[in-house]
Amino acid sequence: MPFPDRIERTVQIGRPPDQVWAALTTAEGLAAWFGNEATIELRPGGSARMRWTGGETAEMRVERVEEPRVFGFTWHIFGLPEDDPRRTYVEFTLEPSGSGTRLTVVESGFAQLPEDAYRKAYDGNTQGWASELGELVAYLDAA
Amino acid sequence: MPPDIEAIAEHVFTALADPTRRAILAALAAAGPATATDLAGRLPITRQAIAKHLALLAEAGLVTAEPGERRRVRYRLRSAPMQVAQQFLAALARDWDGPLSALQDHLGQSAGGPSTAA
């Protein structure tokens, strides 16, 4: 059973790369097909945010901006708790293809696991809430 | 990535495939560490069956046994293996097909003509 780390899809779009680029990297574009509302600061390190009518939101950090060929960002892994630090990297690659664009999206990093998570997963001697609650009690006692 | 990550995920999914073990893990997640007797009082399962499943879960590293009150063994859920399995589910739950179809539709319509998407 392979543990999937990477998801890849390629689609053909009948519009030139500059139009696809605008759909991927502008607030208007993203809001039209991905989120219901979007904001984006288009520079490496910039932040982007999408919101859906159901109330879900996605916070992204822009990583690569090479107009009109490569757009990359990281975001929180969908389905993991809000405070989980793990993030995946999403990269869109646009290639001219006939009168349109060949668009590839790769999302990678699903199988990443921080070093301490490996340790915790194997270590039978977990502390967890017992020690955290113990620390809280010690803190309150000292106050 | 160490190959053992798959073994960890497999333990989690095997545990979750059984309704009694699901009930035990859910009870430990919801209300914290408990003894086999506590769980037998809360779940419609015999204490013997609970003890058997707890032993199996402890062996798989999904619960850990610790000394409780009155010298009874208490079982605590171990979240680390669940976090490993969560990543597997996250990859399966990630949907790009829907958004990419929406993108094709959007660009097909926005420029006023039909998309030539393959």
C-alpha cells in the first residue's frame, strides 16, 4: 500500500496562458472558480485567502511567482486540525499548447511528518495531557 | 519516509474496521482514560470483550496502559498513530478534479466561447 505524498493532475484549457494565469493569481479569478471570495498578495511571501459560502476558509502563503508559467503556494492540509503545523505545497505549471494551455497542478507533502511525530508514533511512553495538565496544576499552585 | 509509517497506518485502519474497537477508541477520545470496567459500564459490550480488544489495541500501540486508581489498569488513547493515518486520509480527501473542472468551465464561459478542454 503506497502512502501517497503527491497528487498530480494535468488538464488542457482552451485559453492562452495569460488568461489562465489571471484566473489562478488574481482575486477576481480565484473567486470565480475556486473560492467564493478571495484576496491575494502576488509576491513570494505574500498571503492569500479564500473563503467559501459554507464558512470554510483557506490561508495560503505565496511561494513562487514566475508569470505566466509557475505559481506556487503552501497551505494547511485539508482535513487536519486547525492548529496542525503541517502544510502542503501546491504548484501550478502553465505551458502553451496549441492555442490553449496545458495546466499541471502538483500538491506535495502529504506524507511529511515532523521528526518528533515519528518519535511519538513509535514511543510507547507518551505523556500527552497527563503531563500538560500536571504542568497547569503546578503553574496554578505556584501562582 | 520510513516504511514503518505504513505499518502504523495499517494498525489504525485495522483497529477502526471493527465496530467494537471503534466504540472503545471513540469513548477514550471523548472522555479520556478509562479502565475496562468503566468502558463496560458505558458501552453495550461485555467486559471480557472490551479487555480482549484493549489488549489488542495496546499491542498495536493505539492505546497505552497505565496504573489507575485502586490498582486498576487504565487505558489512554495514543494520538500519534492517528495523526499518521490522518495524513493518508488527507491525501485521499484532497479533491483537485472538482476545482480544475470549475476552472475549465470558468475560462470556457468567461471569454464567451466554448472551451476546447480535452
